[in-house]
Amino acid sequence: MYLFDDLFSALNYTTDSLFRASSKTITADATVIIVAQRVSTIRHTDNILVVNDGQLVGSGKYEELLEKCGTYEALR
């Protein structure tokens, strides 16, 4: 299991993309939890949990959340 707690927000977009691409091999058979502020960081994940004021307000894939979760759509 890997936990990345808002690590990506400190990276520029190019470094963020390079890090995520290179870590795919290392994390291929693991559970990966990413706490993120940038939607682009989690766009292609298996499941996204949307938390607002400590409450879970949505879960699903990127496209699903755009359709059914106003909080997520507003972050885009």
C-alpha cells in the first residue's frame, strides 16, 4: 500500500506527470491512496472519493462525478 498525502500539489505539472508515469511500475500490484488538491492528479484513478467539510459527498470515476457531484464539478 502506498499513501501519497498531497505530495503532488508541491510539484509543477511536468514533474507531477513524470512522477506518476514512473511510479506506475512500482505501484502496479499495490493499493495506492492519493490525497490531492488537483483534479488532474486523480483523473485516471479507479475510484475518487470527494470529501467536503469532513463529509463524503461523492465517489466514482472522473466522468461519473462530473455528472452527479456538484462539489467535484466545481473543482474542475
